[in-house]
Amino acid sequence: MDSAQRLAWALDVCRKLNMRLTPGRRIILSVLADHRVPVSLETVMHAEGVRQICDPTTAYRTLMLFREAELVRQVALPAKVRFFVLNVPGESIHFLICRLCGAMTELSPGDHCEGMESTV
């Protein structure tokens, strides 16, 4: 699914939930639709146009609203940093996260984590 289809899915879910689609909510959904791997609040805030529409507190509250509606999944790292990704049905839900730098990559369907060990 491309980003336009992911955004259309998210907007449709919001409509079905009778969720008000403010400009801030729309742009945050657009940012999330552009990323298949989880993104931080900081990444959302640095996306084009977000700062002109909402402040970090509003963006965070919006992400929490989306999480409660199961539109977004939250991925928490040990360093208490939270990341968010659209909860699109049928998309991979597994990510490999580097403990040193926090870089994330999506695992392909069929990739198995059994036997993976840290070499650090």
C-alpha cells in the first residue's frame, strides 16, 4: 500500500469513528502515512507544515487520541522514547530496532526473529 492509500485508509477510519478531522489531525495522519516504520513526536513536529498548525502538546495529544482509537500503534523504547506508526490492517507489525542508535527497519513478512542475537 502506498502513502496515499494509507492516508485514505486512516481518513476513512476517522470518518467511521465520527472523529473530527481538524487540519492538525489531517497533517499528522499524512506524516504517518508517509512512513512505514514508527516515527517519534520529534519527527512529526519537523515534518513540513506541522509546526504552523499545531504545537508539540497538541500533536502528542492527537497521537494519543489516534492510539486510543487503534488507528496508530505506539512503540516504546527502553530510553522512554515513544514512536508511532499507522495500524494499517495487513501491514507488517514487526520492526528491528538498534539498541545503540534507535534506528528502525521493518521486518519482511516471513522474517523470523528466533535465533537473532545481539553482537554488541
